Amino acid sequence: MTQTIFQSWPETGPLIKSSQPLPTGTGVIDQGAFNAIEIDEVFAALNHAETMVGQSVLYRSLTQPPDALAIIEARQQAVEALRGNAGLRDELERIVTNATQNEKNFYLLLFGEFLGSFGTARKDNEIEGYGYLHYQRGVRFMLELVAQVEALDPIDNPYLKDILTRIKNFADTRAYSLMQGPAYITETGIQCKQERKGSFSPFLIFRPTLFKPLLITLFVAVIWALAHFFPTDMFNISVESIPVAMIFFVPLLLAYLPIVGGFDRDNCIIPLRNEYKNSLDVGETLDALGQLDELLTFVKFADAFGGDMVLPKLIRADHHRINLVAARNPVLAKQNAAYVANDFKLDEDKLVLVTGPNSGGKTAFCKTITQIQLLAQIGCYVPAQAATLTVADRIFYQAPEISHLDDGEGRFGTELKRTRDIFLATSAKSLVVLDELSEGTTFEEKIESSSNVLDGFYRKGNSTILITHNHQLVDNFVAKGRGLALQVEFAKGEPTYRLIKGISRVSHADRVAKKIGFSKEDIDKYLADSGQGS
């Protein structure tokens, strides 16, 4: 991992959706697939994370999913361990819940705006006074997190053990020692307790409080010396001497607060928070907390979804394969018992051609396939009775795209560029969904261009799913023995949302037009009622 979630946050503070898809060909999904698969909606359905860092880690997993089988299997085993051990799950949930209650204090310390000595905080990101209380609360979050993890009984699961070890290892870092205190202010900078061993250089000890015993003792000693060597009536305690003493002491007290408080804030608290903000050790510890919260999220998602949920069986193969039994959409089927499940198998065929009328569920089912593949690759449960698949090195989803005024290519050229980029980035282990091809040209050219593209993907050997109304194109491929033809089922003019074998030769455009009120009859009625037309 080259960058922690903490490092991906902007200077303004935590941002849950700070991760972005990687460029085409470098990550499992790119921006186009991110949009078409509707990752934000998947995140909203999946998100049961409690901490902000947990939500950020979950979002990163969805935007940049792993493609290493060993990592995914390790996550699955950790999730199974949590779901099968209620006691362990409860202990870890207590740690996460406690972190949820306190993490904002740490983020306020790191990203908050200091208002100055006499400012009043009116916003959540503002720090009033000298920052002592905010510093104490902020570092307490990290110290308590480590202490709670250290108090856990030994854990057998390797993946969970690694996460918790990374949190415990924070206790061996400079940042932890500075948080634990004391911190030493020297002429060469701030030092922790371990760094001061064997050193005799001058130093000041920073403790996050205005009460400075040594400084107060020194002040009292000075007063005693003055009273002893320069006796005056001011040092004689009596009712009459109080006004005189106040004239002397009150200015000293008023000077003490801003001098000491301002020094600590500017020379201790702010430099320390900057060090914590840039600390890789802090970032890795927060990442580990986020990953723990993410694993618990997968369990909560499975428990709350409703219906069959399964951890997919991951297999090795020379090209992408997927086999789903009673699969449902991870977003639309949540708490929806009426959602229609479908079986799907793409093995040696490598190409599936899906036809059918509008509003029959073609697009929804293809999104189901890609969303389930995505959830499987982050180690999560998927809504199905059974799921067996390989890890995809790329997941692409090409949806119809409107051309931009400055691209100079029109719709056909814009979409063909996207198809080309997908083709060049795929391997035999990729999953590709193409929602129509070669729009914006003549029928004959569409047939020729689409055939060339599909033939290229087929020869590459990856899993390709085409959504199309072009049954002539499907006929050509089926006649050559290439691909599996599926269609959406309709009964009595209404969709059943089931996929069945076959090729649909109707689009039900008239049904859709009537549904939205723009059929031939609707147009004629509008013109007649408005007195327009002839």
C-alpha cells in the first residue's frame, strides 16, 4: 500500500470519499466503470461502518479493489471468523464503537483551526483557547485504541491478527511516545522520552496544562527572596496589604496565561499536531482501525440484507469464469423479498449476448453481475445462494455515452474510443460488459463494427456480456457457434425480470412510449387539443 487513507484526506480534514478509481488499465475499475456500475449506490447499500476512517477504507476498497487471490481469500477467512465467533465480534465491535465516539477529537486536533487566546469556537473545526483540552482529548483517542487492542486475548485468524498487530505496534513509535508524554523541547527540536536517554542538553518539559509546577515554584521562590531580602509592607499579610498586593500580582497573573499558553500552543501543540498529521505510523494505525471496521461491515451487511448471502468460492482459471445461483442485485434487493433472482453461468462460452425489450431488466442484471464481482473481490458476502468465480484483473462496463462538443468525433467516435481503451486494457482474466455497440451510425455499419469488436474480445478470451436490441448481430454469432444467447422474459406483455435462453426480436418500444405518455396516440391527442398540426 503506497498511501494510507489518512494521507489521502485533504488539509481540511476527513473526507470519506477521498479515493478515486485508477486510470484505465492500471486498476480493476476505471472512472467509466465506476460511474456505470454505480459504486456510490453500492457503497450506500453496503456501508455499515461506524468510524469515519472505516467508511473511507470501505470506499477505497470499492474504488480500488484488490486483484490478488491470496489477499481476497484472507479477507474472506477473517469475515468468516468474525461471523462464526460472536464473542470475538463483540469485543472488536466495542473497540470500534469506542473509536467512533472519540475519533473526532483526534481529527479536530489535527485539522482544527486555532482561533487565538480569546476566540470563541462557533464551528466544529474551530479550537478556542490554547488547545490544551483538545490536545488531551485527541491523543487519548490513539492511546486508548492501543490499550484496548493490547488487552485482547490472542486471536488465531492471521488477517485479523495482522490488523491488530499493526495497531499494537504503534506503541513502539515516536508518535506514541510523544502522545504518552512527556515531550521535551530542546534547541534541536521536540524529543520523546526514549530520545532523551543519555542526553544532558538543556530542555523544557511540555505537559498539556497551564499548571506548571516548576514555573510556579520558581515564581514563589522569587517572591520569597524579594520578601526576605527586600522587606516591605506589601509582603505582610493583612487586610490593608491586599490592594497593594493585587496591584503587583494581578498583572503577573494576566501575563502568565498568554505567555505560557501561547508558548505551549505555538511551540508544542501545533508542531506536535503537524508531526502526527505527517506521521506514517499514525496513518498505518488508522488504516488498520478502518480495515477492522470494514470487516465488521461485511458481516453487518450480510445480517441486514435479507435472504441468502454467501461468500463466493474463488477459483483459479486461465480465463475469467463466473457461476451464480439465485443472484440478486446488491443495491435493489436489499430488504426487498420480492426482488427476482437469476442464475448466470459464463464459463467456456466467454461471450453472452443479452437481448430483450426495454424495461425488461437487462441493464439491471448486468449491473448485478459486475457489482457481485466487485463485492467478491473486496472479500464481502454477495446476495446469492451460491457463487463461484475467478478474480478479475479488470472490470469494465461501457454504457452509452454522449459525445462532448470539443471531441470532434460525435457519438460513434466517442463510444468507439471508449471501447478501444477497454479492449487494449483487458486480458483473458477480465470481465467486460458492453451496453450496446456502435451507436450513431447506419444499421449496416453498426452490424459490421459490432461484429469486429465482439470478435476481438472473444479472441482475447475474457468474459464479455453484450446488451443489445440488435438480434441480427446475435443471430450471426450464434450461427458461428460463438456465445450464449439470453433474453429477458415477458409474460402477458409484462416483464418477469428473469433471464432465459433465446433471442428476443421485439423491443416493446410502443409499450414504453405509452407508459411515459408519448405514443402516437398521445402525440395526436396533444396536437388535436392544442389546435396545432393538420
